[in-house]
Amino acid sequence: GAADDDRLPLFFGFFINPFEQEKVKSFASNFLKTLSTQEAFREHSGEFSSEKELNLEQYFHHEGPLHCTTKFCDGGKADGSGKYALQEVVKERYNSETKLSLTALMVTPRTLGTRVALTPEQLELWPEGGDTDGPAASVPGVGTLPVGSRAHVTLGCAMGVEAVQTGLDLLEAELLLKGDQTSDVRVELEQGALVYLGEGRWFLTLKEPMVVSAIFSGQSA
Ligand code: ACK
């Protein structure tokens, strides 16, 4: 596996089974359709775009396999990537299958993504500093969140936005959800409870988590 190669991958993560990717994508696109029709959302659509007709499905773009990043290595340039790759648990689990539990969908003017609830076993592959490293260091209060709070699947980014933003948006959303200030905009949908977190941020906690099969692996640049 990549863990034994001299060169480290761009990142390690859980890669959703190609067949199940379609399930996740169509769930998300159905949700975007539902969201667009909500009166509460329409009142705030100016936070996404000044255009009159906002089409959420065209607003977000995504390329490449759907995955949940565990360790961003940047080919070895990122702090702690060599140490991560050399861990027994990383080597042992490389190319092994696991089930990912997707428990929420998040939409912001920058990103569209899911929260991933990692199991204790999956958390063994979560790196030290996984929630707080890199640009996450500048999210105020990030250290108070439970380990694994940054775990996500990026489903789309707005024009000019990098995928790394999804994890940052998720951390921010979780901090807002954890705060005392309960959102006054809450809509009960068939899929779960949708809350508005301000500044164009919407969070849908799923009634039933979506469980998808994934492979722990690495992806090169
Ligand atoms: O959606 P993601 O988790 O966000 O998947 C991609 C993947 O690595 C390949 O680019 C994530 N990523 C990029 N830069 C970073 C970073 N500095 N820290 C953590 N994850 C990152 C990106």
C-alpha cells in the first residue's frame, strides 16, 4: 500500500464505494431541491448569490471520488504525515473496508457536505490534531469540540472555493449548534430537522444516518 511507498499520498481517507457514491449524490441533490423550495431558505438566498434565480445544484461543483479525509499529507509536506503513515493501525487497515455513517448534511455559501460520525475504531485512524491542524487552527473554540468533529465528505464547493473549506464550515456549524443560542429558524423535513445557523448556513440532522461502504486508502496528487 501507499503507506509502504517512499512517497506519501496527497491524503489518506475513507473512499466511498463508487456504486454508493450515486446514492449519496442523489440524496444531496434531492435535499438541495427541497431546500430551494423552503420559504425560510428563499428569504436568505441573497446570502448565496445576488442573482435572482439561484440554482443550488449548479452553484456547487465537485470532482473526484467522494471521501472522508483522515490525514492530509500533501505528499509528505504536511506536519506529522510520515509519522501518521508509519503507524501500525494505518498499515494494517490500508485497503480495508468499513461502513461510514453520514449523520447530517450542511450547506453554506461556500460548501456542501456531510458530517461523518466516526466509530471508535475509525477514530484510531484519525490523526493527532486532525480537528485543529492547518487552517482549522484559526476557528475560535475548535479545541472544545469532540475528537473527529471535522470528519466530513465534501459534496461540492462554490466557484473558487477549495475543498478544505468544508471541514472548516462543519467545525463552525458544530460550534454554533453546541452554543446556547438556539436557531429560531427550524423546519421539520421528511429527512430530519433543518436549522438555519445564520450567514447562509443550513444544517440538516438526519433522522436516519446514511450508511455507506468505504475503503480506507490513500490518494496521490
Ligand atoms: O474535502 P476534503 O477533506 O478537503 O478533501 C480534500 C483533500 O484534502 C484533497 O485536497 C483536503 N485538504 C486539503 N487541504 C487540507 C488541509 N490543509 N488540511 C486538511 N485537509 C485538507 C481536502
